[in-house]
Amino acid sequence: MSTSTATYTVVGMTCNGCVNKVTNAVTEVAGVDDVDVDVSDGTLEVFGQIDDAAIRAAVAQIGYKIAD
């Protein structure tokens, strides 16, 4: 299987605690190999087998939103 990279904009992240929450939640999604979250520009970069719906659901479950 090949791996992919997807970049999302996460609305509502304001601190390193937010980064940790998003990192932990998305890391638990099946197929995700690595995650890079940057609070300064509000981005989430996901590496691995990308399941867009599962990533969006994981972020929403912890109270954040991925911008469309």
C-alpha cells in the first residue's frame, strides 16, 4: 500500500494544548502513520492511509472543525 499526505486547516486551535489534543485524536485513526500540527497557521498534516471522513470525525469529536 502506498502512503499519502493530506493537509487540513483546523478551526479553533489556539495553544499547544490544542495541538496535543488534535495530534492524539488523529494519531488514533486507523491507517495514520504520522501527524504534524502547527498552531501558528492552524494546519494539520496527516501521513499514511488517509481516511478523510475518519480524520474529520476524530477532529470534530474533540471539539474542533476542519475548514472546508
